[in-house]
Amino acid sequence: MTEWIVLGYIALLGAIVTYEDLRYGKIRNRLLLISLCVGVAWNAWLVVEARLGWNDFVPAEQAFAYLRAVGLDVLVSLLLGFVMWLLRLWAAGDAKLFAVLTLLLPLRFYRHNLLAYFPSFVLFFNTFIVFFLLLTLEFVVKLVARFFERRLYRQHGALWALFRDKVAARPLATLKLVVGLLVIFLIVKWIRFFLRDWIWEGVHLNKTMMFVVLFLVMEPLRDFFRKPWVFFSGVTGLCVSFAYWAFVGDFLAIRDVVSMSVFVVLLIVFKALYDLYTDAFDVREVMAVELTPGTVLSDAQLAELKKDSTFNNERFGTMEADGLSALQVEVLVTWLVKNKPDERVEVCNTIPFTPGIVLGTLATVIFSGYVFVV
């Protein structure tokens, strides 16, 4: 009975945070704090139920072990959310919401999880699957809308220029990224091979997990593998590994790398197409005085600022996933008004991740595990 109450609260919380994120672009900390208290109270009551024999899911003798598992799961979720924030993939509110949902959702919904000490990886994986589906749906709907508005015909020259700049003119950069992602997969595969007898207990790493890992490291690897010595080291490692597997007849390993290569190429193509779409349709120009906290500068605008030798104000720092801070807006507006008063600034629409987290939670409850496993 109490589980249904908690699931109802999760549904209510999801509806509220989704509305507020879409409407106001942020999630209230007070709401997350209340939900945190609800999660603590719910898990404490779950232990009481188990000790009294009122709970069929948690045996009485495992009540405190269950509580420790939940605590460790939430701790790992917080660390993962912090990493996602550092990588500028999640806003701070998204990271905190993920940890709160981890605390609220009973562990029984994480069946067939790949990480014994982080069962909420199921929720994390489902969240990204749902988010990609939402992005794809948005991509198709807006593209069809532009087609019927005949805006695609008017913009075909600009679209081709963007494609040429992002993909066609940079085949070597794309190849370096492919090699970088495959090297990460290769490193993990060799670590599993040499340390499989003791370090991999409780971790069943398969392609499902690797998909998430490669997605997370894609952006940081882009710059790292541009260095010639890093790129050639990666190519050498791939060649040596293939030669070794061919020599010992381990064609299963070769097949794994080839299949992962296909996924890597598809991932890069998807990212390039979505960036192309964003640059073509979601970027707009505003005056400097129109900038507000939370505004997201386009990649092209950030690159232009970095190239300008006169813009070296260290107070600007790095733009986070939440957009410009109040201090960054002040610094940027002051500099633009002083140095380029007539220049317009390119900004783009933010992509709210909260609906993906909420729908990913719903998918986890419905499937009681992964949406799919490969």
C-alpha cells in the first residue's frame, strides 16, 4: 500500500518539475528538499515494515542491508549527477532531481541491473533512451513543419554550408573521434580481460553500459584526440589488438569491436545532424542588453569570443548547462557595449532534460528494469 502512495508522489513530483522546467527553466530547491525528506521517511518506514514482517519485498533479516544499499545507490547517483553537471550535460536541478528519484524509487524496479552497487544505472540508462526518443521526435516534427512552411527551400544554401562546415570539411576530426571512442571501448575490454578474476565482481559490463560510457566521454575526447601523438597511439593500439585477436582466433572480440564501431558512427552522425538542425533553426540573434541569466550562447558565438584577443576577462569562466550566470551576463554585456556596441549575439534554445528524467522513471516502473538490453 505504501509503495503505491510513493509511486503516486513520484508521479505528482514528475508532473510539477516538468511543468516548472518547461515554463520557467528551473526546478525549485524547496520542492526537491521536501521530496528528499519524503524519500528518507519512506525508506525508514520500509525498514520498519520489513522488521515487523509486513513487507514481502524486503525480508526482515535484510532490512538494514536494504537501507545500506539505498544509501550507497543515492551516493553514487549524486556523484554521477555531479559528473554530468561538470560535462555540461545536465543542469544542477536535473542532477539533484535524479538523486531524489533514486531515493524515492524502490529497488525492486531495478531488476537485471548491471551494477550491483549502483542499481539506479537502470534509471540512468532509461532516462537517456527516452531523452533521445524525445529529441528524435522533436527533430522530425520541426523538420516536417519547416518543410511545409517552405523554409527548408529558402534555407537550403545555409543548411549545406553548415553541413560542409560541421562534417564534410572535417573528415579527419570525425575519424579521430571515432578512434577515440573505440580506444575507450578497447581499454575497458582489456581491463576486463586482465582483471576479470577480482576487480569485476558485481559488475556485468556489456554493450548497454558501454553505450552510456561512450556517450559521456564523446565531447571530452573530441579535443584530446586532436593531438597527433594521441591519435596515432590509438590507431596503433587498435591495430595491435586486432592482430592479436586474429592470431589467437578470438573472432568474437573482433565482432564486438566492429559492432561497436557501427554504434560509434551512428552516434556521431546523430550528434552532427542534431547540431546541424539546432544551428539552422534554433539559433537566433539578440542585442547585448537583451541577455539574461539562463541564456545559452551558441557554440559559434562562444568560439568567436574565445578567438577575440580583447575578450580575456577571467571572471567570465565557463558557461554551464544552466546557461549564463548573472555575473557572466554582467561581464559579457559590459564588454560588448564597450567594444562592439552594434554587434548582435547568437543564442540558442535550451533543451530541458527534466521531461526525459521523469519519463525515464515512468519507463523504469513499467518495465521494472531496462527498456531494452543489447
